[in-house]
Amino acid sequence: MKHVFGVILSVFLVACQTQEAVQFKNPVFNRKLASNVSMDYDIVITPRIMVTLNDPEVLPATCELLSDEGYRIIMKCVQPYRTIPVQTVYYRFTNMGKYEPFYSSEKNLCEIHQEQCDDMDFQNFYSWGVFVVRLNDGEDCGPQAPKDQLPEWF
């Protein structure tokens, strides 16, 4: 019986070790997205969840990755709040590339634009924001959006 238990435990441990963490194609999206001047919160996203760090009203969202083009990801998230009903929100995050703010000497930043809509086609657009990702020396922003792929309002 001990041998059977040991074999089952070994199989379980090997199975757990071989499961890869699901990540985005572009590593820049796997980092904390820090609020920029126009926003007052930071977020962390994965293909399965979104956590808003500085806003106690917003609870962690359960997400589904709909598209990952390297320079842009689209997610469908069930967004719970403390005081309003749960909402389904579609997010589009676009890597705009290197960001050099005129008000700071900080270097090694990538600019990420976020759009929020209540439909999958992004026709009923209702919110947008700008985030920055801080990189280490020697890192780059990875694939960035081609200019012809940007929404008209950018």
C-alpha cells in the first residue's frame, strides 16, 4: 500500500511540475502596469485574472484571454465590485513602445494603452487609460503596435 501511495504521489508531483504557467506572448504584459498621470491605480494582469492594486472598490476579476498578438491583448473579464453588480468588461491592452515622459528623468519605460468596452467588437467604448511598465536595464518593450493598427483617438 505504501508503494502504491508513493507512485500516486510521484505522478501527482511530476504532473504539477510540468504544468506551465500561462503567460502572454510579450513579457511586458506579464509585469505590473503602473498608473500614469491620468490614473490613480496600478494593475496586474494574467491571462486568467486582473487585480487592481490601489482601489479597494474593485475586487479581482476572472478573465479569459481572447486574443494575444504580441503587441496587443484582448481579454474578457467578469469584474466584481464591492458596491455595484458584477459586470462583464472587455479590455484591450496595446503596447505603444518606449515611453519617455517630459516631466521625469525616469528611463526604461513602456507605454501601455488600455481600452474598456462592454462589447467584444469594441464599438461601445466607454473608458481608456495609460499605464507604464518599468523595465530593467537591457530590457525592451517587445513587439509594439503598428501605427496603422491604432484606434483613431490615439
